[in-house]
Amino acid sequence: MLKLAKLNNRPEIFHSIQGEGKNLGKPSVFIRLSLCNLYCKWCDTDYTWNWEGTSYAHNNDALPGYHKFAKDEMMALLSDDEINAIVTDYNCKNLVITGGEPLVQQKSLISLLQLLRQTNPLYHIEYETNGTFIPLPEVDALSDQYNVSVKLSNSGVEYNERVVPEAISWFATSPKSNFKFVVDTNDDLNEVQQIITDHKISNEAVFLMPQGSSVESLQQKQNWIVELCKQYNYNYSDRLHIHIWGAKRGI
């Protein structure tokens, strides 16, 4: 059984477009798993980890009515067969396993990946991961792409929790990996370049993406981030879903 995020009292599996990174604009089915080992203060899926009784700070704390989430209310337990049945209802071959942090549950993912491959060998399976877990060999063998978002200090997460050198180095040597950095200010560039240098990451595999959950906040940052990408031969990633639907879930 896998722990999935819950939306409108249903597991959060939905058909949309990939809004970020290498496959920007590609029709995709998203499988959003619950749980995360980090606690980014700007996270827009905080309902997967920001549980009642924890002490994590979040940018939304200042919003009227915002409160931490009841774990039981935000999590659904599903079998592999149940997940597979929902996924196969969509005519789409690109699958995005996201979270939270999906590799928290990677041992339980193996049997689902096997079933998905049996159902349709043409599925392209990619992950949104924070780069703190090395994929198990069984997981890697059944996977096609890793969108690795190593967190910077702007996340509010302690350095030794968000930067795991052996995991980043593993992803850096995998041809399946690309690296997406969430950039808030120009000062973040030094951190990005240090991680790239330390782990010998190719500039061509790097995507810079503005931090923001509104069109206005993204537009405020996009011009100077694009200039950085031009200067250092990085890729620019927008958040296309925000431009289309705003900060809505399950679309």
C-alpha cells in the first residue's frame, strides 16, 4: 500500500500538463504521494507533510485561517491495483510521481512500477525529487527520468538535511537526471554554482526556476533569472500551471 495525498476526499491522481522543468508543457498523469523528509517554508504541497503538532514554519502561517493539517484527513492508502486502475483511465503515457518526496516510499513503489510496466511498457516514468535519497536499483531500473530539485537556503531547511552529497553525486552521474533549482533572489546563484561545482553537474542539465505561487511573483523574477540562464548556459523553467490555473490543486 502506498500513502497518497488526498484531494476532495479522493487520492490525488490527475491528468494535466507538466508545468516545470525538462518536460514543460507535456501532457502527464500525476501521482502525488504523501510524506516528505524536508520542510520547505514556501512549499505549495505542504498538505503532504505539515502535520498538526509539528513545529515547522511556513510562509502561509501569516495567512488568516491557515493551520497545519490533520494527517489522517490528508492521506489516502491505495493498493497498486487501485492506482493502476486510475492511471489507465487516462490516455497518457507520461507519468509523474511526485509529492511530498516520493522516494520516502520507494520500497513500496517497486511493485507499483512493475505493475505499470506490465500494463503499458511505453509509459515514461519521471520523478519530482529533492535529491536526498539514492533510488534503489529496482526503482532505477523501472524509471526513466529524475527531476532533481536540490533545495537552497531559501527553503529554510537545515543544510545537512537538504544537501546529501552521496545522493546528489549519484544523480549527477545518471543520464536520467536533470537539476531544477528554485531561485528566490540573485544571491541564490552562488549556492547553485557551488552545488554544480562540487558534484560535477553539467550546466546543460541545470534548470533555474523562480520561487512563487502567483503569476505576479513569477513575473517579478523571470527577467533576471533568464539573464542568468543566458550567461551560464543554464535552462530556464517557468511554472506553466500557475500561469494557466493559478495556485490550484489537482489540475
